Amino acid sequence: MTPSYSIVVPTVGRPQLAALLGSLRTACAGGPQPLDVVVVDDRPFPDADGGRNQDLDLGRDPVPGVRVLRTGGRGPAAARNVGWRSVRTEWVAFLDDDVVVPERWAAALEQDLATAGPDVAGVQGRIVVPLPSHRPPTDLERNTAGLETAAWATADMVYRRSALRTVHGFDERFRRAYREDADLALRVRTAGWDLEHGVRFVEHPVRPADDLASVRAQAGNADDALLRTLHGRDWRTRTRAGRGRLPWHVATVAAGLTAVGSCLAAVGPASPGRRAARASAVLAGSAWAGLTAAFATQRLAPGPRRGDDGYGPELRRMVLTSALIPFAAVGRRVLGTWRWRRVLGGEVPAWPPPIRAVLFDRDGTLVHDVPYNGDPDAVEPMPGARRVLDGLRDDGLWVGVVSNQSAIGRGLLTSAQVDAVDARVRRLLGPFDTWQRCPHRPEDECTCRKPEPGLVLRAAAELGLLPAECAVVGDIGSDVGAAVASGARSVLVPTEVTRREELSAAPVVAATLDEVVTLL
């Protein structure tokens, strides 16, 4: 029997997405069809409160059954988590939005899954980077080609959902497309699973980039600092990341700063101290120049030769960026180390972090659902609501409300009427640390109406928390959907309006509000 699988594609709206989705139609024609294809749009939400969702170009003829979820710019780790948590298949295939999927990819995937034993958590596909044949590759092209030997890169990686559940998915503290896949693979293997390489492959073309792209890429050094904080000094060996250049960059920066400091100390009338400072400046400056020249030469040597097309621009880029990269790399590493030691306290925390806030739906969860209620006197708390809330407050947890109130957008109630009902809820149930509501109609296609994540993200931001530090409690599927889309955890407390399919799809179900506390 063919294992069931879904496809998850995180995207920031790159134009290559439409081509990928179109190619998947052909690639899946010769093999098993995915039960679900989820495109996770991780572009930041519009600045306007609850602004309209942006359109995403899926192409003219994408693979059938594409669903689009939106995460608001929280990074690829969060986007992939939203994707795999929204499906129910045995396997989840992650693809980058700029890869090219060849024909028969699905048939090769079927072969990879069929040979995966019960202890195998994931199977990596080969990544092929097309390089020019008429000249040596540029620095950018060689860096992209490094994906061909990267361990467990999610450009084409399929994971078993049970393994992802075991380790709680990707660590969303990795905000860039860098190291989040290595961290996941390490945690999966530490949990006792195996990872394998498969026979399928995808192509990963080299994307155009400006002259300073390699300097901006040094932001990944902050993620290296997080990996070291989480996994210790031997993280490079354990994640198969290879050796880095940071020690050489540190030496280059030290020489450069020493040269500048010595030059400043040498300013003024001649004296033995200033003569020594000038000698130090010359020595340190020579060391900086030598290290920088060696770095530039090392990067230029495998690249285009004089007379090759692109040689001039490549020479200019290498000279400029070789002088800037050491300072960018060291600066990012220092800032990253300071940040994570300050935030994490130097300890090795588990992922996900502990819950620090519980966000409740209002109608049907905290108070009885009175459709389009504008009368404060009609507010009646659900059984045990005040007791549960007070218990959470006593335990040091923040509590909040995230509520759809489309009656405002429909013109059935005024904001003042809803304010009066909300005030009555507070009087009956006690103070709340955050209160977020969406006044929009479904047809407004806003970013805040549940199951969109906007309300939960706003609540987490107001409390200064990661979404993963929040839990959402509600009575219908849109409450669970908002939790999934935002990266929060969820508990469904069903009522008579909860549909059967919502109940079966919910990750965690509590019979009563009192039971919620035991499940957090």
C-alpha cells in the first residue's frame, strides 16, 4: 500500500512558485497523488489593522487541491510548522518555492517511502544545482551548489508526521531560512529516529542577487549562536554543518580594529608611546590587509578567469565583500550570542517553550453563545469559567480573549454595544491581560478573523511572547485554525455547535473548561 503524503511549500511570494505548482501536476502524474498541497504564504501582513490578505500567484494550472495558509512573516520554520500541522497524512514532503520538480518525482518519492523502515523519520531528496558549463562558477553559484552536499536540507525533505509531533516540529526561534533544518534533524536523531537519503531529486537554480547578498547572508551567524546555545560546542559535528571561517574572521576583525585604535593613539606630537602606536598600526594594518587579501583570493581562485563573461563584476564583488564579510560575520555572531544567552539564560531550553498565556474565544467558550449579542444583561458565563481563569491567574499565566465579532462589520451591532458586552464579561470573569477582536465580515478577507492568525499574533505581541508560548481555547474549528496558523497550541472544548469534522481534526480536545487546565 502506498504511504499517504502531503506537500508543504513555504513561500514569500517569489515568482518561481507558480512554475513549481505547475510542474507538480506533471511530476505527480506518474506516481501517487498527494492528499493535500499546502502553500504557506509567509509574507508580512499589511500594516493596516486586519488589512486584506494579499493575493498569491499560484499560476494558471497548479496541481489540484492547493490550499493557502498565511503566517504573517514569522519565518520558514513557523511556516513549515503551520503546513504540517494542518494536514493528517503519514508523511509530509517539504519543498522550497524556488525548486524545479522533474517528471516522475512522485514515483521516485513513492520508492523512497516504500523502502523507509519504521524507524526512519525522514528521507532527503538529492538537490541538483545547475552551473554554467562555459566558465567556472561565481562565488554565489558555488555557495548555492553547496546545497548538493547539505545534510537534511528542506528544499526537498520528507518527514514522518509522528516524528515531527515527537519533537514538536521546527524551532520557530530560527527566523531565517538557515540552520532550522539542521536543528530539526539533530533533534529527530537525538529522539531515536533515523534519517536517510532517497533516489528522487529536484533542481535548485541559482537566484539572481545583488553585490552585497553575501554580506547580508552573514546574518546566519546569529543562528549559529543559537545552535551552539541549544546543542553545545560540537554542534557543527553533530549537525554535519562542516567547518566555518569564524576564527579567521575574528582574526581579521581583531587586526582591523587594532590598526584603527593604534592609528588614533598615534595622533599628536611625537613621543615614544605614539611611535609604538604607529608601529602597532602598521603591523596590525598589514595583518588585516594580508588576511583580507587571502580571503578575497580564496574566493576568486575557483571563479571566472580574466576574459570570462562576468569576470569584472565578480572581481569587484569579491574585493568589496571580502573586506566587509568578516566584520558582518563577527558582529552577527556577537549579537546573536548576547541575545540568546540573555533570552535563554545560558540554559538549553526545550522546544516548544512552556505556555505562558492562555487565549480564550469569547462566545461559546467563556460565555454562552448568544448570536450577535449587544445586551450586557444577556451575558452568562460558561460553567467553571471564573474558576478556571482565576486558577490560571494564580499560576502566573496571562489570560486573554481573541474573538470574532463580525456583527460590527455587518452593521448589526455598533462597536459601543460590543464594548459594553465585553465590559460585562470582564466584570463577571475578572481582568484580562489582552483582549483582541476582529470586527470584519468573512468577505472582507482580513488577516485577523479566525481562522486567520492575526488576533493570536496581536495578543502574543502585546504580551511580549512568542506565539508558541500561547494556547488558544475555543469551541469550533476556526479557533483551532487560528492557533495552528499562528503557531500557538490549541484545546477544543466542544459544544452543541461544534461539527464532527472539527472535533476529529482537533489535536487536543477537552470535555470541559476545567479539563483544559490539565491538558496545557
